[in-house]
Amino acid sequence: MKPPVAIPRPKPPLGVLLLAVALLATHFGLAVGSKREASTTSDELVHLTAGVSYWRNHDYRLHPENGNLPQRWAALPVWLGDARFPDLVDNEHWRNSDAWIVGRQFFYETGEDHFPRLMAGRAMIALFSVATGALVFAWSWRFFRSAGALVSLTLFAFSPDFLAHGALVTSDATMAFFFLAAVWAWWTHLHDRHLRTGLLSAFVLGLACVAKYSAVLLGPMMVAMAAVRAWAPTPWRLGRWQCATPAAKLAAAALSGLAHAAVGVLVVWASFGFRYAAFNPALPAADGFIRPWVSYVGQTGLAGEAARSLAAAKALPEAFLYGFDYVLATTKSRAAFLNGEHSVTGWRTFFLWTFLLKTTLPLLLVALILLAKAGRRLARGSAGLRGLYAWTPLLVLLAVYGATSVASRLNIGHRHILPLYPVLFIAAGSLGAAFAAGAWRRGAVVAALLAWHAGDALRSAPHHLAYFNPLAGGPPNGWRHLVDSSLDWGQDLPALKKWISTQAGAAPVYLSYFGTAQPDYYQLDVRRLGFINNFRLEHTYVPLEPGAYCISATILQQVYTTVPGPWTPEREKEYQELRVLEPLFARYAGSPADRAELEKQAPAERWQNGIRRHESLRLARLTAYLRARGPDANAGHSILIFNLNAEEIRAATAGTWSEWNHLIDGVAAKKP
């Protein structure tokens, strides 16, 4: 039998390719350009610090839970630029593997400006976002040719979600690329006899494994695609092996899967310098990981036991296995917020809500159109299902990742469903048929949807992270629905600086901030209330006066604080007991002489713990009132601003329980 003759595939016309390049360049410019007005987001500090440490120190114990590859990739220009790293000798935080405080040292205490280095890292990650757009275009081209591919790419290029996360030093955009690339490469390999496609697929899988631990989902995806391929009537020729029966094709896929696993293991070892130990013995000694590995025993189930067994056998690098076990332990439960409710185990509907609230309305309409078209296909039975074979990898990605997201208890950010959006963008390429000759009405509708979608992205710039559609009440009302990385990741200190310089006046400004940026870097003249940044800074008693109270949305909703959720009578009782000590707290914080005298009556630890608890309760009581009251302004939509007078402050933080309830009832009655 003669081998099949290769039929050259058509390529996009030059004009279409130039339009695609222009759209990708626009995406890159919008994503990176908007970050020039964004302070360090919470996780960027540890991602970049860890990446530099991997290159410079060949030590892998700082923040191993979030992907060696994106951290190295983002840090590459920083390392090549010979950025100064904190001194390691006698550094207790290095010894304890505390990536957050070592990160603070690297960003703010070396004498070098962190922001140019951060922007270089952001631009590096944006290249992965651009690569995702290129895959969206290429895949849509194969299905729908020029018009469809440009529709798909336009939706991607102006997606507020990819513009928000596509240029942050995190692993989310990188992993969105690798999910799409891995299913493409494996599906192509299952239909191609050449060794090069198998090697490419295996290499992409290996890189995905060191991009983020969610790459474990590629295993069931590959099995599902292999099963579909096995029952397809066309044979698969793997080298000289002709596979015609389902059993033969499954056997070939299994054999290839083993080869993929071997290449993946090799890539993992290479990423960690072909060394088992996470600790570089040539550096100052370390006590261990930030949290002892033994503490995960009994918490992470069979998967955790398997990781520890592999570690005992030194089958994979120590940091890689520790990071995997760490992820398992921390995703069992995590504080989360949705539409006014708090949970530590999440909601099955969380990601459905985030999709409905943070996706542009025109894209939601596109999704409804596609669902209607899919419904018509299903109504036609087997005839309607013909042609879906080529969609297998995308449908498998949608099904496996979507089902896992619904089951996930880690409900902390819309970014976690970023890999699902490319499937929607590619499917939307079917609307490109509306631009065919004679279909000008449908073409006009599709063009209007694209313009509307792009307009939303442009209007929300540079605050793409805080984008919410009108169903949520727009960005100003996002804080009522979601917090953390869906809205408030510490990015808006520059916006706050602008507001203070133009609107604050002479009144004092108070700041309660969630994030790892430093107000001092932006020369913000603020009085600090409670912060959430993992820096372990000492709490100081701060008297409250009339002024502007600027509070991050995550703290306003009391997520991740020591007083989470609503204000209760039990908390009120504890707070009133501590209020008696306020004059002593003020003396302790205000005068070194008074502090020394008071520490004769009680040890410093008791005073500091008392101040910390008092500050947490006072802020929780105040934010409970402010949530009912509503903000007067905002900085970038993530920092809510309240102009409070003396009477409001007294009633919200110093009044009796009945006065506080009367205050809440009063603001509720004023609302329409």
C-alpha cells in the first residue's frame, strides 16, 4: 500500500497575518502598558524573587508551589541585569525559607528600584499571553479560515481577563498557554506518524509540568483524547507501526504516553538543575522549607503519600515534590468571598458567578449564540454530531478543566478559569461566516459585538483586573461580589496616590491595605491601619480621627483577617473588654518611656498581642459599618474611600452595641 500523499495546507493570506500581528501587538501593548500604573500585586513579589533565586543561587526552596518555569522566565532579564539580591549570611528569613520577607528585602531593601525589574518580568509573561493568542488564531484558522480566525483573535486580544493577568508575574497566563498547547500537540501527535510531533508533544507536556501543578489534569485529558482517537475509523501510523484497530491504537498511545512521561521527568529534573536537594549546600545553611514537610502528613491523602514516597526514592527533585504536597495541603480549605458570603470550602457555583460577572456582555451573548447552535446540533442527533471529531481536544479541555473547577474548593480568583476562555474564543470563530457575501445584517451584528467587546476593554484600562460587567453593577460595585485576585490584588497604590494628591485635602488619610507593595515607595502620607501582606510587621495602636479612610476591598469584606465574616455579639463583647485598655495602648505606642514602664507590669508580647487583637476587632467593627454605608470614592476600584466625620467614627468604633446597630439601621434606611 502506498503511503498517503501529503496535501499542503493553505496558509492565511499576508493581509490576514498582518492584521493578526497588529491585534497581538495591541494586546501586548495594552496588557503591559496598563501595568505601568499598577503597584506590585500580592503574588508577584514572591514569584519574581523565587525566580531570581533559582537562577542566581541555584536554590529552589523559595516558593516552589507555583511553577519553576514562569518564575524563571519572568526573572530572566532581572538575573541577566545582575540585580542585587539580599545578603544571605545571617539572614534569618533566608534560613527559614520565608519567600515573603526575602521578597520584601529584594524589592525594597537593596537600594535598587524594584519597579523596572518588575515591569521587565511582566513583559516576559506577556509573551506567553501573546503566544496564547497566536494559538487561538491558528486553531480558529483551521476551522473557520480568515474571518473566523480574526473574530477569535479580536475576542482574545481585548479580553479584560487576559489583559489583566496576561502581564503579571504569576503562573496563570503561562499555564493557560500550556493547556492549549499541550492538547493541540498531543492531538496532532495522535494523527501524525513523524517522530518530531511526538517529541514536540512530550516537550510541551514537560514544560507544562513545571509551569503549574494543575498540569496533572493533562493526564486524564490525554487519556480521553487517545480513547476518541482509538475508536475513530482512520488508522494511525506511528513510525513503521500501522495501528488500525482500537486496541492497537490504544497500545500505541500508551507506549507514547510512557515516552512522554520519560521526557517530562527529564524536563523536571533539568528545571531543578539535575539535583535532588532543594537546598544549595554551597550557600548559608537553611533550617528547612517555610513549613515543615512532615506537617502535611495525613492532610493530603494518597497523592501526598505518593509525593513523599517519590521523595524518599529521590525519583524527582525535592522542591518539585514538596511544592506539589504544599498545593494539596493549601487547597483543602481557603477563605473565600462571593456575593456577600464567606466560606472556607468554597461554592460549586463560584466560577459560574465569576464568569457571569467578569466576562464582557458581548462575549456572554456570543456564548449564548454558541450554546443555541450546539443545541440545534444535538437536536439533529448523529447527523448534528458529525464534524465534532476535530473539536475533541478543545471539548476535552473544556470538560475536564471545567468539571475540576466546579469541584475545586480553592475559590480565590477568577484567574483560575483562564484556560477555559480560549475554547470560547476559538468556537466564536464560527461567527466569521456572518461576513460572507450577502450576509451583511449578520455581519453587522457580529461587528457590533466585537466593537462593544473591544470598547469595554479600552474603557476599563488601565484597571482591567477590576473589570466587572453591568450585571455586577460595573467596576465600582465589584467589591460587593468578589475580592482578592478577582478585583483587589494590591495593584492600586498609584491610583491612591493620585486621589490623595487631588482630592484628600488637609484631613488625615488612613490606609488598610491588602498587598505586597509598599506605601512608602509611592510616598503616601498615610496612617496605617491593619495590613495583609505576610510581612509580619508589628501592629501599632493608631487613634482614629476624622478623615479619609482608604480600605482595600479584601479587608473591607474581612477576608484573610483574624476576624473574618460579619460582626457578632461575641466579637462585640471581646472588643468592649479591650476598649478599656485603649489609653494604655496609646501610651505603649506613643512613648518609649511609657512602653518601658508598662512592660514592667506585663511582658511586651502581651501588650503587642493585645494591641494586635484590638486593632483587628476595631477594624472589623468599622468595616461592618462601612459595608452598609458604601464608599464615597475609590482608587482604581479596589481601594474604597470613605470620608468619615467624628460622629461616624465614634458610633462605628466607640459606641455601644445598640448605638452601632442604630447606625447600621440608619444607613440602610437611607438606601433606595
